[in-house]
Amino acid sequence: MIPQNSAASPLPAGQPANDPMVAFQAVTKTFGDPKSQTSFTALGGVDYIVPRGSISGIIGRSGAGKSTLIRLVNGLELPSTGKVIVDGVDVGALEQSGLRDLRRSVGMIFQHFNLLSSRTAFDNVALPLEIAGLSKSEIRQKVAPLLDLVGLGDKASRYPAELSGGQKQRVGIARALATEPKLLLSDEATSALDPETTQSILELLKTINAELGLTVLLITHEMEVVKTIASQVAVIDKGLIVEQGTTFDIFTNPRHETTRSLLSSAVGVKLPHWVTSGLKAEATDGDRVLVRLVFFGNTAFQPLTARLVAEIGPDVNILAGTIEEISGQPFGSLVVSYPATPEITARAAHFYAETGLTTEVLGYVA
């Protein structure tokens, strides 16, 4: 049986972060001599909290500072200024012995698995326990249940070359859990996997988070990963957190330009080029208006499209639509068009206000 942490149960989306597992406090990181022209500032002043028991995501483009940020958590890098607090401990103030203790309480999984090719799955998982000085019998008692947890109980004697990419990552996850960490860091852990395997790994991480009360902090450039698994998300750009909040709020109402750019192909309906190429900002006689309708919460399950047709008449075209799940909540987007006459647009506006629909006028077409 896997020993469970005393950490809190997974944090519901939107719950205040009043019990941080990780806190970044005005953190900067500069590589090289700050007085030199060759120095590089990777982080320019980061304030961010990872709630205990949550699955939190940090997204950003390559070079934005994601990897530097996550390496500060387990002391692989130390901040130039500011503090990184992990489970109440100031990482930058630790001596080497304290850093070793910290790293036992922080597991990490990697993009390219980092398994030793000469060791079996069992022996790869056992490695951190051997380093910690456990006996062979103690190691057996810990490793076998971990392999069962990740679904590889029958692959203990296989070598990495005999395993698929998803199976290698499961071994990596089991190894990261071997020292019973309170925090699991994921550094682009699914970016080398196909979509189906990625989904299975995300389901495994959600199970671990729920059953072990383990806090998970992941960095990724894959928006689908964050949308599927994270309860909260931060967007990093040029070494700064430019936007943060619950995953649902950030994905459905991005405010910063960088966030909107990152999410442009990840959320909502996509209009074909033949529609967007003819859009105009102002209406002329005989034009039709294109409106994006957004459904979430209670509105996601109401027959609002049929009611819209009943309200403004049958001359309503549905151009595109989608419904998806973001952090466990339904979110739908529908693009419709109808005549841009004052009478019809006024009736539509009244209907939107009455039903609480979120709408956006995309433009006008002839």
C-alpha cells in the first residue's frame, strides 16, 4: 500500500490560495554578472502562489522563463533576489544538507523520461531509495506498489528499450513518487507523447493528486494539458507573470495579449478563412452581423439557440460551433449570423440580456 501524505485534498477550482505549498515572492533570476553586458535576466520579479493540494499550471512560450521558475522550486537554481518558499521553507536559505532533504520531498518528472537504460523498470524506481540508504527488503515493499499504482506491475523486469513512451513516463512518475514527496514537478512531461498516451498520463496525474493529496506543479506549452488537468494557471512572458487565475476564467476570458495569443487555437470555435476574409468592422445596408455566443454554467444546458430563432425569426445561420470541457466545467461557443437591421439586432440584444448569454460581435458580412 502507498503511504499517503498529510497534505490537503485537491483544491476546488476558484478556492483562495490560503495554504501555499509554493510561494514565489518578488523572485528574480539573472545568469552571469549583472554588471556585464552578457548577463541575462530570466525572471524579472515573480509573485505567485501554488495552493497545497492543487494541480497548477504555468504556461508560456519557449524562453519565457518557465524552466527557470520550476528549477528554483527544488533548489537546482537559486533566486538572485526574492524568496522561494516550499512548504514553509525558504529554499535559498538552505545549506547542502537541507537542499538534499528538500529534494526528497519534491519529485520531478521530465520530458525525455531520464531513465537509466541499463536498469529495469523496478531498478529505475528503486534508484532514489538506494541513494537514501534503504535496505533491499524496504525497497521491494515500496517499489512494487508504486509500479502497480502507475499500471506497470507486470513490467517490473523490463528495460526502457522494451517500453513504450507512455510506459517510460509511468516509470518516471513512479520513481518521482518513491521518496513520498509532498510536491510533484512536471517539466513538459507529456510533450514527447502522442495525444492518446498524453491523456492517459494526465488521468494518472489526476489520480495521484486525488488519492495521495499530492500538489502538482506543471510547466508546459501545451494548452490542452492545462485545460484538461489544472485547477489554476499562470501565464509567464519575458520573465514575468502577466496573468493568473482559475483555468476556466483564464481560458474563457483571457485579458493579456500574450494569453490571448497562446490560447487562440486552444479554446472556442474556429471560423474558416472564407468567412473571416470578408468581415467588416461597420455594417452597410443588407449586411449580416456575425455574433459569437458563449455558453457556460447553467447556460450550457439550455436550448438557447432554438429560443434565439423564436425571438428574432428564422433567418439565423449557424456558421460554427463547439462544446468542450475546461478544468471539469462545460464551455460552448457558437457563431451565428442574422440580418444587421436595427429591429432584429435590438431584439437579439434584449434576448441576450434576458438570458445572461455572453456575446461578442465579430463583424459584418455582405
